[in-house]
Amino acid sequence: MYAVIKTGGKQYRVAAGDKLKVEKLAGDVGSEIIIDKVLLVSDGENTTIGSPLVNGASVQAKVVSHGRADKVLIFKMRRRKHYRKTQGHRQSFTEIQIEKIAAK
């Protein structure tokens, strides 16, 4: 059984037992979260596609950790104009483990 969920403006295909890094979510390490923005649920033979969401479907997940991704450097330069700008960014993430997919 798998589902397609939407969180943090992105879509993920998940199944029970999967670990994935998503945009930062509120919740302590070890706490349970419920994601109710489910776009598709499939159990192998029956597939339910929402328009846009599947009614009554939810995904239960556990927060494994919080962290920050590797630094991304942004460098801008205009040649011959003495303009250089360097900036860095580290995106925060939450690592979750999918516990259960519940369809109605």
C-alpha cells in the first residue's frame, strides 16, 4: 500500500516504513504527526485519486529528527563592474518515518 502526500509545497510517494526528509514541521522528536493532505491512495489493486484530496484518508508518521541541510552558496558577480556578492543558505528539515496509511 502506498500514498502520495503533499507537505511543504512538495509531493511525496510514501509507503509504511519509509523515512524521508520534508520541510520543517512543528513537533518534538518522537511525537506522532498526522498528514491529512493525501492526493492518492493505492493498495495494489484499487487506486483512489482525490480531486484534489482523498476524503477520509490520512498518513500517520513519527518525527525521527530535526536538522539542517548542507550549505548552498550563492555567488553573484558582474564582470568589470566591481560587483561581487556571496550569500549562503541552509534549509531546515524534519526527518519523518511513515507508520501507517489509513484510507476511509
